[in-house]
Amino acid sequence: MQTHLRGRDLITTQEWTKDEIDTVLEVALELKRRRALGEPHALLRDKVLAMLFFFSSTRTRASFEAGMAQLGGHAQFIESKSTQIAHGDTAKEIGEILGRYNDGLAIRQVDWGVGNGYIREVAGASRVPVLNMQCDRFHPFQALADLLTIVERRGDPRNLTVDVSWAYAESYQKPLSVPQSLILLLTRYGMNVRLTHPPEFKLLPEMLDQAETNARAAGGSFEVLDDFDAGFRDADVVYPKSWGCMLTTADLEESARIGRGYADWIADEARMGLAKADAMYLHCLPADRGIEVTDGVIDGPNSAVYDEAENRLHVQKAVMALTM
Ligand code: CP
């Protein structure tokens, strides 16, 4: 267990050692146990987290805010549109100023080509830890919750076959951050990770290179497929979710048009039938029901989406308690 995480930023799990991530999982399970038993765990009494959102959220906002209250502190919700950011507050000023009011800064900024740089600029100016609540490149707390869910249900994750797959959705062109964080993190735990997507829906090449390096170091594997059904075949865990084709076109309308050519990439009962009988279905949510996944799959016996959403709370509390 690592005990020197106070003051650390979490922008991508790749910047934390495996020992440090193991510590997060261990502390998350302990805090989950304490909450289940009703044991108080006010580890952050009198501490305040600023949560700055440039984009909508259900789970992230609610779980960070609940987590801070359960840890004895407070979370302040700040929407960029109700601040003076639009009138000139810079990232440096946000880091300097909110860093003086608070004990931690959490930020969601998913604009393509902007979000990660913004969060890093705030972190450079902040005297307190900066936590990435999702940017254009990474969604580290989602991937940590997903890993915890897999480990809780399956134990040793080594050699599990996991399919991180694109699926069709209509609601909006979702960021690349979830699949990128997943392939980076799951490969470090010795899983056999498949990344499955139509040719236009590529992830950043440096993420693939890092996933390959991680897999080699951990004794697992990493492969890229372009056949939706092949991704499901004999998988232990399937994670079909949509993302935009930002690397093919900067035009979101064009991305949506290209996606419509793959409208049959829906996680349905037939696809689940290709995976192992006890295969776990994961999705970070929100999902486009009836389009990205059928009700029968997301509400079915293989689905772990509610445990997965719950685990956001526990991993976030662990990271806040360790860093703030
Ligand atoms: N999975 C996730 O980050 O959910 P929200 O967008 O609702 O926060």
C-alpha cells in the first residue's frame, strides 16, 4: 500500500504507478465496507472540493458531492457558464484562486483538443490536487470504477478477455476519454484487451502504443479489431459504448452521419450470446437505450451497470481521502 499520495493530481491513471492504483482499490473497498456498515469515516472534515463543470453530468457530480459529504467535507458545484470564465478568467487564475479557497479542484472539460490542456494548466497553477472528472482524452475515475467492478466480481483480472467496443448512438458524439482510459488501465492488470471499432472511429495512436506497452509489461495482450461480433466472441467482459470519430472529422454532424452507417452495432441478446455465458456487460452510462444497447441486455442478468455506477462513489472517495 502506498501512503504518500497527499497533494497528488489525478489526470490520467497512467501517471500513477500500479502500486498507487492498487492502493486506491484497497481504500475504495474499505470505504465501501464502512459505508455499508454505517461506520462514520469523516476523513476530510472541514475540507472543501470545488467541482467545475464545463459539461453536463449525472453520476460524476452526484457521486463526488455525496462522497465529500460522507467524508465530512463539502463540495461546491460550479458551472463554467455561471462564472466569469466566459469573460476572461484564465485557467491559471482558476487554479490560483480556487486553489486558495479549496482543498481540491475537480474539473470536467471535454471539448476536443481543449479539455486536457485546460485541466493541466489549472493544475500547474493550483496549490491543491486537481482531479480530472473527464476531459477530451481521459476519464480516470470511470476506468477505476470499471476496474473495481471487474475485480470485485471476478477476483484476479489477469487473462480475462475484455472487449472495449464502439457501439452506435444518436444522442451526441461522445468523447474518446472512456475507451482511451479503459485500454490504458485494463492492460496494466494483465487482461487480454480487445479494442473494437469501425475504421473511422479510431482512438489516439499514442494511446494504442501505450496500451500495447502496458499489456506487454503486465503479461496480457492488446489487439484492435473492426468486427463488432468478433469483439464479443468468448469475451469475459464486454463494454460496447459509443464515441465520436474526432480523428476522422472535426465536424460533429459529419461524425454523426458516418456513425449512421454502423447503426447495427447494437449490444443485443444475439451479440451477448457470442460472449461467454457469464460475460459481464458494462457501460459507463448514459446509454442510448434501444440504439446502443437493448433493454434486455442492459437490464439483463449479465449487466453490472448499477454496481459500476456505485463504484464511482467509492473510488472517488478513496482518491479524495488519499490526495486531499
Ligand atoms: N459516466 C459518467 O461520467 O456519467 P455522467 O456523465 O453522468 O457524469
